[in-house]
Amino acid sequence: MTAAAIDARGLGKDFGSVCALDRLDLEVREGEFFGFLGPNGAGKTTTVHLLATLLAPSRGSARVAGHDIRVDGLAVRRNIGLVFQETTLDRDLTVEENLRFAARLWNLPEHQAAARIEAALRRFGLFERRRDSVRSLSGGMRRAADIARGILHEPRILFLDEPTAGLDPRARRSLWELIRSLRASSGLTVFLTTHYVEEAEPCDRVAVMDRGRLAALDTPAELKRVAGVASLEEVFLARTGHELAQTGAS
Ligand SMILES: Nc1ncnc2c1ncn2[C@@H]1O[C@H](COP(=O)(O)OP(=O)(O)O)[C@@H](O)[C@H]1O
Ligand SMILES: [Mg+2]
């Protein structure tokens, strides 16, 4: 039996009187492409930040890559990549400089860093643009650069927080292809948050989140079959009693 990549038990977080995440029980398998679907304010980012040890839980806990987020934060962080909802690249540095800086933070030896950076730049279609400032890139390329940086230390689990929010359909599709090829070649576990139902569709399993609570969890096909509906949008409506907000913004 392989260990779960993520195993959350009663995980919750309050911000003052706001309950951002109630009590989440969730298991993500190793190598799984896991979708975390919900409208704005559902608690997606809070969950990612808890699992990535950027926030301390108010209750419950989780093991990520086998390590307890409450006691073994460093081990968790070594095993995960995190791409934030907003880009955190330095816009004034070149793409390559951003990646080199990340490689230094990860203490990668110089030759290994150089090889991995070149491979990542080529894989993400950024090699020709490596000497350009991040500021000059399109939104889609910036997101690709974010993800390239997120996998430099070869994490086992990659968290992508609304990676395609705000991108045009073409850029979204091409980013989607990148994520697909990345998974195919590395067996990486991907935990993807989104409020776009069409992005949850290709996931192995999808958690439907509503106001800090897990409303449903299964494969997209099974979720639709059980709810007796044709789309994940309708699953959301059936399980929560209200519609999935489609703001397009995040
Ligand atoms: N740092 C914070 N301080 C106060 N409230 C927060 C903070 N972060 C998130 N929240 C609140 O927690 C809820 C869940 O937010 P979030 O996890 O960002 O949702 P999502 O990513 O699904 O849009 C929202 O009501 C949000 O306003
Ligand atoms: Mg969010």
C-alpha cells in the first residue's frame, strides 16, 4: 500500500470569527491529479496554505508526503512545490534570474541548477525568453515561469492555486497541456484549486468545496452519476443548493 500524498483529518482554520475551513477530512493519493473546486471564499487558498505549512491550523492536522504539518514543516516544504494564486516572481528580473534565485534558495549545486533550469525553460517554452524580464511576458508565460520555478527542487506534490485564473482561453489551454505533460513524465501529485468546472473535469478526483466545507468528493464521472446530472456545475448546485459563481476573476 502506498502512503497517501495528503491526509487531512479534521483540518480547520478560523480568522477571528470567520471560519475559512471547517473540518476537512481528505486523502489524496500519490500520483493523483486532484481538483479542489469551489467559488471564491470557499476556503481553497486557506487549505493550500495550511497544507503547505504557511498557516497554522486552528484544529485538526494533516500529513503531507508523510510528514505532519504541525511538527515537521521543513520536511513538508522540501517535498512540495507551491504556485501561489498571484505570481510571486520578481518582475524586474529576467526569467532565468528568477529561476536561478530559487535554485539558490533550494541550495542546488551550481551544475545541477543550470541543468534543471535549462530543462524547465525548454519544457515550458520559455527558453527563447529566458533573458527577458518577467514584466515583458504574457500572463500565460508568467504562469508557466511560476510553475517552472515551483518544480525546480523536484517536489513530489505540486500545489497550484487557481493557476489559470485571469488567463485567456488559449493561454489556459496551453498551460493545461504543460501540466498534463509534467504529470505524465514525472508521476507528480498535483493538487489544483479552481473555480472553473471545465478544469476540474480532467482531474482523477474532485473535492467540491462550499463555504469551508467539503460538499462532495469523487471522480467527476461518479459525482455526475450520483447526482444524476450532466455537468460538474450541476453537481455543485445539487450538493450545495446554489450556483457556482463564475466571475472569471479570482
Ligand atoms: N488572512 C485572512 N484574514 C481574514 N479572513 C481571511 C483571510 N484569508 C482568508 N480569509 C477568509 O476566509 C474565507 C476563505 O478564503 P480563501 O481560502 O481565500 O477562499 P478561496 O481561495 O476559496 O477563494 C473567506 O471568507 C476569506 O475572506
Ligand atoms: Mg483563493
